[in-house]
Amino acid sequence: MRRLVIAGNWKMYKNNKEAVETLTQLKDLTKEVKNVDIVIGAPFTCLSDAVKNVEGSNIKIAAENVYPKLEGAYTGEVSPKMLKDIRVTYVILGHSERREYFKESDEFINQKIKAVLEIGMKPILCIGEKLEEREGGKTLEVLTKQIKGGLVDLSKEEAEKVIVAYEPVWAIGTGKTATPEMAQETHREIRNVLAAMFGKDKADKMIIQYGGSMKPENAKDLLSQEDIDGGLVGGASLKADSFFEIIKTGN
Ligand code: PEP
């Protein structure tokens, strides 16, 4: 009943030419994909050409950040209105790298989520525990705080449009992946938290992606879990063929 959404996160990789080349390859490879929504998160400098390149294909483009004001004296920032203007569809928010290096709080992420929803784009809210938090038995507490903080004051209808990406921080870029069973258990807990906030009906419709060293070899086992509705893929999304291998396992 939930469609898989598999998103790449290119982070701060690729110039404009490389982005367009990779998207051109990916478009060709994914022509026959029917059962997966495909998203690519690209750096700001590539977004305009990326959107134009994928028009008419089944690939949608995401920004990797936004500032939660429509316009104003915020030197160096990019607004939801600017992203909407160039037809960006999704915005990745609250990635652990932004929480860690740019000290983004749940409150700030919540403002961004609201701004993105208000203008009619779709947020991908990243949440995840650090290794010491998992080892200290604090995973659920940490995730609950991030979910509640990120989605506070959203209506049920707004919440339904949000994709939650569960990315254990210890699994991002490390080659370590949560086992499919461990990921499924955590996804179930996340859905329970969403159900408590927005009702079971809505929570059952919400997409919860897994992220953290997803690659062609482990994607099938992860994506076949009941509460795993797609992936957020960093390293393995940089090359069209390896990303396509992951998409194929879900198609
Ligand atoms: C990410 O950046 O969101 C991510 C999951 O990275 P990787 O797949 O490289 O672990």
C-alpha cells in the first residue's frame, strides 16, 4: 500500500556537468521502473539544470537544505520560494551532518519543514541515533525527541506529506549497516511514535526510509521489511549504475 521512495543524497559532490551526466545515465537506466519513486538530492548549484534534465522522466529532484523564510536579508541563504520557482520537489532536512556540523536544532528543522510544506514541496526529515546512544539504550528516546521536535504543530494532513528517513548516524558513510531486523524494529517504533502524534491511519500511510550504507548487496533485505518504505542513499547514489542496482531491488 505504501510506494517505495528511493532517494540519493549527493551531499557536496558533483559539479553541474557531472550532475547532468549522471542524471542522463540514470534516466536511461530507470526508464522501465514503475514501482519506485526515484529522487536525487543535489547541491544547490546543480538544481536548476538537474530539474530541467529530468523533466518528463520518473526522477524528481531534492534540495539538501533550505532557510525557513520566503525572502529577506539572510545573506548566503536559499529560500523555499527560490526552490519552488525552479521546480524542486523535495527538500532533505535535518541530515545528521547538518545537525553535527551546523548545530541545527529540532526547532530550526521544524521551521524548515513548515516552510517547505507551506510552499507545496515535500520534506524528507532525517533522524537517527549516534553509536553511544544506541549502546546506551537511548535509541527510542533520541528518535522520539527528533520526531516530536521536527514535526511539532503539523496537522495530520501536513504530516502525511513528510517522508521520515531513519539514518543511524553510526551507519552513515561507514560501511556498517543496521541488520534488516534491527532496522525493521526501529522503523516499527518510529511508526508507533507517528501514530501517537497523528493517528494510526496517517502513520500507516507515511513513508519511512532507511539510510546508512545502503548498497546493492544489502538493499533487497532492507527494502523487503514491512516498515521500510525506501532508502536514502549517500555513497552508492553517486554512480548511476550502483544507484540503479538498488532501485531494481525495490522495483
Ligand atoms: C546519507 O548521506 O544520507 C547516507 C545514508 O550516506 P551513505 O549511504 O553513504 O551511508
